[in-house]
Amino acid sequence: MNLRRFEALLAESGMDGVIASSLENVSYLSGARMVMQRLIPDRLALLLWPADGYPAIVVCKGEDVACRDDCQIEDMRSYTEFVTSPVDLLADVIAEKGLAGGRLGLELHSLPAGYVNQLRKRIPDATLVDCGDLMDRARMIKTPEEVDALAAAGRATERAIRAAFERASIGEPEKKVADDITAGVTAAGADVLNFMFLGTGTRSFEWHARPGATRLEAGQVLHTDVAGNFVGYWSDLARTAFVGEPSPRQRDIYSRLYQSHVDTLDAIRPGLEVRELFAACQAAYRRVRLPFQLAHLGHGLGLGLHEYPMLKPTTDELLQPGMILCIEPAYLDPGVAGYHIEDLVLVTEQGREVLTDYEGAREAQVIT
């Protein structure tokens, strides 16, 4: 956790405290891996962090034992599911800490409206405002430990994809290749996969294709996009492969896409606005004469899969050292195939460091 940054942002906000409710932000502020919060979102975990004073976390009984293994918050309160409301217990904690009449930040994008209304009734004198932007900006700059965790996750996922492509053969079903990637990611330490998208031929045109019984045929393009969770932190990597020797057209499209990827990576530097990076990517596509089809060119990555900032043309956030970005240029050959490359990048004081092996993707792997 970037504690100094978080507390500085909290002080600047004028809030008397924030209440984290999302899996990502409860985990970030507590250090605890809230596994069941991912599986059963209604089993709330809520964390109150006062601007002045000690934080407290509210968790469900039964989850508190596992939570204590990693949790850095000493003040842990537990509620009995279906008997005690977690919001009522939170309201009691807020009152106990003298904040029932304060200005408190809530994650209004993640906490269901019913719970928000319940909290308003319990602490009617409090002013409840959104703290989503504060939390996004706190997590936006990674600590060295977070950078190491994300780099390891990305490289492990990349190795699993490369190894699976090397073992794959023409005639196998997509599902077998996907299962091989999944096994490799899990063997490398992933606790769970968020998604495993893989499609061949015209199905590679579907960004979120679910691998099935379709068999690999020579002449096809294969596209995969994989996200694994390693001790709370995500990997997110996409690669394109050819099934059999590629045609001149396939090789040409991939070569152009890869060059636009490299040019976009080379444009990354601190102080550049996100929208300027988006424009640089558009210019890179123009230089290689490839139609530009992207609504965004990537996103932040961390405890969340799509973290702030989203790399889109309306974002004026400045790139800063410590940001971790997924850069993912893509091209859809209409009705024929989809091409996609995604790599993990750290913004540094001098420019950028690509944390995954983008140079190894210069030539798409060929499955024989």
C-alpha cells in the first residue's frame, strides 16, 4: 500500500474518513486477501479509514479467521450473516469514532444503493460523498513491491501462453490449447483466472471468444487474452499466433500491428497526457497504414483488472512514474480474423520499462 500517497490525498479531500467496500480497495487498505468477497459479493467487508485516528474493518464471522492471516488492521469487528447487518455494525463503529456527523467518502460505484440508503438512515447527520476518484488515484501509483508482483504475474502468464503454443498442434480443439494455458498459469502460482479467451479463424474476431470444440485448422489466426490472479494482483496479456504457415497478408497485418505497438510503447514517458498517448497510437497506425479501430488502447492494472487511468482519448491524466499500464493494440480484419498484442509497462522517471517480453512477440508464434 502507498500509505503516504493515500493519506495525503485523504487530507487534501476534506473528508473526515473513507469507507472502502470494493474487494480491491478493502484489500488495498487492509492487506487482507478477501477471497469470499469476490465469490459472494453480498457478504460485505467494509473498512473505515478516518483522516484522524485508527482504521477499523467489518467482516463476516467465519471470514475473520482467514482475514487475520494477512490483515494489517488491528481493529476488526465481525457480524453474523443474516442476523446482523454489516451496515448497522459499520454505523456503530462510525459513531464510536466520533464521525457520525462528519464528511465521509463512500465507493458509490460499488456499494449497492440499498446499503447506502441504510447507512444514511443510521447516520443522518453525516455527509456522504463519493471517494472512488480518491481511491483510484491512490492505487494509480504502485509501490516497488506491487511492481514486482505485477511483473512476475505478467511474465508467468506470458510463459504459459508461449509454452502452450509450442505444444499445440493442428487439429486440436481450442479448448485443449486454452486448458494448457490455464494449467500453466495456475502452475506458475495463479489462484484463479478471471478470464481465458481464445478463438481461431473467424472466432478470433471475437475479442471475448470462449474456447470450445472448434479445431485448429491450417491457415487460421489464433487470438488469446488471459488474466490470472497472483496473490491478489492481476496479469492481463494477449497474444496472436498463426495456425500453420501464415499467408503474406496475415504476416503483413501482424507486422504492421506490431510496429504500431512498438511505436506506442516508445511514446510513453512521464508528463505525457493519456490523450496524447492515445493520439500517438493513432499516428502509429497511420504510419503503417492500418485502420485505427480502438475505443481505448489499454488501462491500468493492479488489484483491479481495469484500473485508472483508462487509456482513452478523453483522459487528460498525466503519466507518472510508478504507473503500471497494459498497452493493447488490436486490429480486426473484418469477417476474417482478429489480431491483438498486449504487454505490461511501467512508467519510469526516464520513460518506460516494458515488463513483459514484447520483443519476443515481434514474430507471431506458428502452431504446426
